Amino acid sequence: MVVLMDGKKLSQKFQISLLSQTTYLKEHGIVPTLAVLVVGNDLASQIYFRSKKKLANKLGVNVHDRLLPENSSEQDIIKIIQNYNEDPLVHGILVELPLPKHLDEKKVIESISPAKDVDGFHPYNIGSLFMNDPGPIPCTPAGIMALFNEYHIQLAGKQVVIVGRSNIVGRPLAAMLLNADATVTIAHSKTVDLEEVTKKADILIVSIGQPEMITAKYIKPGAVIIDVGINRLSNGETVGDVNQNDVKKAADYLTPVPGGVGPMTSVMLMKQTIGFAAKELKI
Amino acid sequence: MVVLMDGKKLSQKFQISLLSQTTYLKEHGIVPTLAVLVVGNDLASQIYFRSKKKLANKLGVNVHDRLLPENSSEQDIIKIIQNYNEDPLVHGILVELPLPKHLDEKKVIESISPAKDVDGFHPYNIGSLFMNDPGPIPCTPAGIMALFNEYHIQLAGKQVVIVGRSNIVGRPLAAMLLNADATVTIAHSKTVDLEEVTKKADILIVSIGQPEMITAKYIKPGAVIIDVGINRLSNGETVGDVNQNDVKKAADYLTPVPGGVGPMTSVMLMKQTIGFAAKELKI
């Protein structure tokens, strides 16, 4: 029988712990504060931002939101970020992506102080992670690592295959798993004979944005399957990158969609923000 | 018949091109200049430094050398680096590693301006490479990529296995190969059943510091084998991490030791220094 790795439940467990932490911090005069910049009218950005704000409120994290017009200049945005960098009352800064096309995303992200880079996307932080000296880390991979930990999935010496090489999931997750002593393979759209590669995996992580592409024939019986995909179909249904009904029969562990990896990301963001704030505690 | 990938010959080819570049730059008033800090009495550091200096002289690269005592403070070293960062006549800066134990290597490396980081070890540069937006890159992996290019080894879609996950070879090389569309696996000392992993490799790169550990049984017939190891045996012989005589029978391509990867590293360092200097050219 497959074990469904319940990200919703684990997220709630984290929330209880985080709420107690923010309460404690506030008793010591520290209000964990996250600054969020939303530029333009991208619908997905607006939705993600509102959901983060709701969770922050619930956990006692203060949010400074700056909703900036579509035609904002790079200079204006970087100026605002620099003010947050210097503001001792702001612990974490994030910029909702994607940015409008006239803006250089990398330049904007790089203007965030690495110590306040709560998304973990600054090249300095990605480099430190890759060199096994991690500081702030990206939240989706962090959530996946928390699920492994919760379900006592051993990583050292395991064959892990990651399908998808994005900067926000596949690549940083590869670094985290390598740092955890797994043997790590990164496959992607240019991989020849994907099935042969994924069938070797004790642990298979799929983050490709292809609805239900990974079926049972791609997996090794007894594998751990992490489905990072969130694909909205025209019929309104949300499905993963894995064909869950098919894979369920062969896998030992599987993250459902929805309710697996998804709920972990924003709670890891709050965890990291609160962690930044906790550095102010003097014991 | 195995093709031996001749790093000595390729290095000489690069040297001819680089000498013409420095000559051209000097005619335009630009003298490519590399600052090298050697701290303490580590014998290997001294040897590497002298060999770099010799090559630099040959290619018309000016070297500022600072030989600092074993007991130098972090503060003193960082001060010197900061002066070089601000000196418009210095294009590249490198610190010979390892540093004496009382010094924080990461802190020292991070004080080098990323734009002058000729070794490509700054976390910002490692992060940019990992995010497929490379600036300065580490020289040993750069030399290996040059060998692939010279021998027309196709990388896209190939199964590449790297054995060894060091910050100066295995990890950055994984990023470069992933950026070149290879399917990349990183194996290491904690990998279970290494032979099973390496036998899948169309291209196998070994950087583990274990004299002649990789024999024919580890490789797929017809594979490309890159031997990064330089092991000095007690009988004075230098051997790689690959048992060359054994592997020769099965591989299609093989880097010899010595004369394969080794000669490429320092020439790539000069190439990168001269590249930094060439940015001053106004055309």
C-alpha cells in the first residue's frame, strides 16, 4: 500500500510551531516582518501574494506590501529594495516573479541583501548552497526536504533522480540532496530515454509542468515519488506531473496533488522569515 | 582504438592564441595583470604558484605576487585583496589554497570582487554558473569543457556521470554539463554500487584522488573517460584515478595522466585573466 505524504498535515504541524515562535519573539520585542514587492498585474503573482499574506497574518508575521505599477522602472524597484535592506525592522524581502518583461529579474533579485533573501534565489545564496555551506534556501525544495524528514525517507546512498532543472526547484534540490549524500541525477527535456533513467530511482522527483506525464512504467517498484507539478486542466481539475492513480499501484510513497508539496512552500517561506527574525534574539 | 585526448597539445594551441591576444592588448595599452596571494609555506601552493608564474611570463600576463607569512591575519589578507579589487590595473585576483588553518577560506575568497575572481570560486559566481548565467568559472572544469569541444564530444542528451563532488571540480562541472543539456549524475564516496552507476555513463569523469581505482569493469564500452586524478605514488610515478592500461581497451576516448586534464587548468586561468583584461578594449 502506498503511503501518501501529507503536505497539508505537515504544513499545519509547522504552523503550530511557527506561531509559538512568533509569539515568543513578540514577547521579546521582535515582530517578524516580510516585505513583499508585487510589480504589475500578473494574475498568478497576485494570487500567490494574497495567499502568502493570509498565512503570514495567521502566523503573526507582519507583511509590508508594495504593489507597484506595471511600468515601474528597475531603478525605482531597486531603490525600494535597498531601503528594505537597510531597515532593521524588515527581516525578509521577496519580489513576486515573474516581473514585467522590461525588467531584468536577475538584477532585481541581486539587489536584495543575501541575508534578507527569503526566497533563496540570490546567486550568492544559490552558490553557497551548491558549495554545501547553505544560508537562505529556496522554499519549494526546502519543503520537499521537510517531507523526506517527516516520513523518515533515508537519502544517504540512495539513487535520486530529479526530472526538471529549473532554478527554483530542480537545481537547488539537486544541491540539497547531494549535500545529504544521495547519488543525484538531473534529467530534463533533452534527456534521451527518460524512462530508463527514472526507472533507476529509489527516489524520483518530478517538476516539469506536464500534466500526468509520469506513469507507472517510469518508476521502480517501491520508489518514493515526489510530484511537484500543479497543472490546472481546462475542466477545472488540478493534477500533478505524475499520473497518481497509475503510480499509486507501484510506489511505496507518493505526494498527492493537491495536498503534497504545494502546501509546504509558503510555510517554509514563513519559517525562513521567522528564522531571520530570531537571529535578533539575545540569549 | 582509444583516442587519447591530448591536453598538452590543446594547451599549446590555446597558448598561441592567448599570446596573440596579450600582444594585441598591449598594443592598445592594456597589460593583462593577475594578482596572486600565497600565504604561508604549503609546498603544493608554492609549486602551483611558480608554475602559474612561469606560464604567465610566457604568455605576456603580468603577475603581482604577494608572498605572505604563515601567521598573517584574515584582516591583513582581506585588506590586500580589497586594494587589488579597487586597482584598475589588476584584472584577476587569486588566492592559493589551502590557506593556513587559522584563516576562514570562504571569508577570504568572498572578499575578492566577483568580477576579478579568476578562479571562479566566489559563491556569487558559483551560483550564477549553477543558474545557467555564468560569469567567471573554475578553471579545471573549464579545461575539461575545452577538451570536449576540441574532440567534438557531443554533450546534449548524453548520460554523464561525475565521480567526485568537490567544490572545485565535480560540482561546477555538473552545472556546466547540465547547462550543455547533458543528463548529469553526481556520484561520490557515499554512492552505493558505484560500478552500476558508472557503467551507464556515455561520458565518465573521475575526480576522487584514488590511484587507479576505476578499472575497465566500471565503464561502458565506447565511453569517453576523463581522468582528473593526479596521484603521486611512493615510487615517484604519477598516475590518475583511472587504471589507464585497463580502461584503454574499452574506452573510445581517454585523457592520459599526465598530459590530459592537468595542462589545461593553468592555461584556462590565463585565458580567463586575459578575458577580464579584454573587457577594457574599446572598439
